[in-house]
Amino acid sequence: MTSEQQRKELDDRARRGETVVPGGTGGKSYEAQQHLAEGRSRGGQTRRDQLGTEGYQVIGRKGGLSSGDQGDRNRGKTGEEMDVHKSTG
């Protein structure tokens, strides 16, 4: 546990905008940074539990591609190779 003097010093540094807790970026106090870091860690663990370790690692390797980025993969294909639905008019 952090002593009261150390806690006050960390709180003062956090109020000046410094990140004093890993993962606590954006917190305006030492306590706020602790809560932010804890929530981010818990959120990542929840995603890992939902996807499984392997699925979680695959997402990390993809670098967070959005569904909009996937459309770029079809640009080089010809009309025959693409799944195109033409309407008759």
C-alpha cells in the first residue's frame, strides 16, 4: 500500500496532467487513474474471455481493422471474381 505522503505526491502530479498509474491516462487524480486502469484491464480480460485466447490474439494481429477496411480487398478483382448482384430494370 502507498503511504499517505506518496499518495498525496502522486495525486498532485496527476492533477498537473501527468500519468502516474500505468493505464490511467486521462485521470485527473491518483484515484481516478487507478479506477481507469482497473476498468481497462477488466475490459480486456472480458473480451479475452468472450473470444477465447486464440480469437483475442487474432484480433490483435489484425490491428483492429474495421468492417469498412474489408471492402478494399475486392478492389483489384474483376467483375467475374466479385460477387455482384445486378438488378434488372
